[in-house]
Amino acid sequence: MKKLLYKMPESLSGKEFTYCPGCHHGIIHRLIAEVVDELGIREKTLVVAPIGCSVFAYQFFNMDGTIAAHGRAPAVATGMKRARPDLYVFTYQGDGDLAAIGTAEIMHAANRGEKITTIFVNNAIYGMTGGQMAPTTLLGMKTTTTPYGRSAENDGYPMHMCEFLKEAKGIAYLARTKVNTPQDVEKTKKAIKKAFLAQVKGIGFGLVEVLSTCPTNWGIDPISANKWLEEHMIPEYPLGVFIDKVGDEK
Amino acid sequence: MPKVKGYIEIDQERCKGCGLCINACPTKVIELSEGFNSKGYHPAEAKHLERCIACGFCYRMCPDVCITVYREE
Ligand SMILES: Cc1ncc(C[n+]2csc(CCOP(=O)(O)OP(=O)(O)O)c2C)c(N)n1
Ligand code: SF4
Ligand code: SF4
Ligand code: SF4
Ligand SMILES: [Mg+2]
């Protein structure tokens, strides 16, 4: 007898992801789908996809959804949630989307305490457009627009969205995680579940920043990218739970 | 000898040969196959299934959701 332990969650459509080999976007999609399955809310959940490599996210989830203009996902999600408070709405956004062009939208949605959930995928670069510097790019990191490495003097400092957001009173759950090891994948799943529970329980806004790899634009293979994230991103972006008003799962 | 016996299936047509499952597997069950799939990748292959302990690490790390894990009972 074989007992099934892990298989593709129902909340994924089964359509093949368009991501590069080893890209963490796929792991993060799967975790969201597992959480939505476990909460039993698939038919009531709406995804707002961003502009970025995950622009087709709405096709990969087995749920209704839309794409917002670059950075505007929290504004679109606000409208959806206020029109249909009986549904659950989440945005899926990259660091270029959320921390550059969309900084105003995320700050205000969080501060208003919109009852939506945001999954923020920070890979320290603009992936889709070919590896330009993002506000989250590390100092010294080479990108197509910082060919000699990012310098604080010329390009400013890496942007810490969780640390900026943590003063917002409307936030019910705020955490930074990573998915470069199986143990971290499990921890990220728990954080994503809490960010959804913040909405399901009607407490407030929930956000998880997931540190993520972009092997293609970092110019290294997927396994080295997992190590690079550990060695370079963790010192700049320490993991942690910044706000938790959700409490225990039940 | 491991007490738990596991079994995995890999959807080789979905696989992009990234190797993250191979790197994550504690008992070295998986290798990249010599052949190609229709996307042109060398897909992952469960070459040493007898060593599988059903830990699910390969499933957890696979970015393309190619792996299904079972426990033999
Ligand atoms: C209004 C507007 N400005 C700029 C762009 C070009 N653009 C597309 S994706 C992107 C950045 C995406 O980076 P990120 O959000 O980090 O996502 P990733 O691809 O890294 O997952 C930019 C600048 C656009 N599509 N629309
Ligand atoms: S360019 Fe980077 S972020 Fe985009 S799919 Fe490829 S690896 Fe992922
Ligand atoms: S379930 Fe664990 S032991 Fe079995 S192949 Fe996957 S990683 Fe290896
Ligand atoms: S992790 Fe998934 S996509 Fe990568 S080699 Fe293994 S089965 Fe293939
Ligand atoms: Mg990015």
C-alpha cells in the first residue's frame, strides 16, 4: 500500500510555470496554493498578479484573479476586497513592483489596514526586464544598471520594506522569510498561512516578504544561488516576525 | 536501514533540470538523467528509490511541482 504524502495542491491550475530553472517563484506559488487548500477557501480566493516575471501568476492558480498595472496591485486588491468583503484577496508582487514603482500603494494599503494579504518576493533585482538594479539590490551587487556594483553614494541604500512598514498600525501580520532550504520552505508556509489568517479572521493587513533567488540575472546556477542568498542577502535582510496579531492558528 | 520506506514519482516533462531536489535529498535518491525531455532539459530521475525515506524534501524544494511523494505501508 502506498500512502500519498505530497502532491500538487488543488489551488494550482497545473499549467507549467514560465519561470527559469530553479527560480523560487515556483516554490512560493506552491506554498500559497497549499495554504489556500488547507484553509479550504480556494473558491473564495482572488489573486492579483503584478508586473514582473510573475505577471502570469493568475494563470498558475486555480482561482479567479486579475493583473494590476505595475505596483498597483494593493490598490486593485483594495477595490476588490471592499466590493466583495466576503472574498479573500491576495497580491503577489516582486521587489521592483512593490518597493520601487509601487511603494506608495503598499504603504497606504498597509497603513489603512486593508484586509488583504500580500506575498512580496524579494530577489534583489528586476528579473523580468533583464536584471536592472532594484531598490532592494545589495551594495556592491552588479546589475545591468550598476555594472561596477551598487554604490550607496550614487544609488542609495538597499530598501528594507518590512522595517519601514512595521510602524503601520493597520498591519496584523508582517514577516520576512526565505525558501532556500526545505526547513525554510516549511517556515515560510507557516508565515504565509498567518498572513492569510489575518484576513480570514478579519484582523487586518498581512504581508510576508520572501527572500528569493533569480539565478538567471544573478548569473549563477540554482544551487549556487541558494548559497548566495544565505551568504549575502541574510546579513542585509535579517529574517523575523515583525508583527503578529494573529496568535495561534485556531 | 531506514525504518520508513518512501516512493516518489517525477513528472519528467515538467522538470527543468535545476537540481534543487538532488541537492535537498538526504539519501541521494535522485540524479539528473542522461536523456532529454521535450523542453531540452536533462530531467531528474529517481535512480535509487530503495533509499527513499519519504521525507518530502525534494517535493518542498522543487520549483516546478514535478514531484509526488508516497510512503510505503
Ligand atoms: C509602468 C511600467 N513601468 C515599467 C515597466 C517595466 N517593468 C516590467 S517588470 C519590471 C520590474 C520587475 O521586477 P520585480 O518586481 O522585482 O519582479 P521580478 O521579475 O524580479 O520577479 C519593470 C520595471 C512596466 N511594465 N510598466
Ligand atoms: S528572470 Fe529571475 S525572477 Fe524571472 S523567472 Fe528567471 S530566475 Fe525567476
Ligand atoms: S522523499 Fe526524501 S528521501 Fe525520498 S527522494 Fe525525496 S528527498 Fe530523497
Ligand atoms: S527540483 Fe523539480 S524541476 Fe528541479 S530538477 Fe528536481 S524535479 Fe526537476
Ligand atoms: Mg525582483
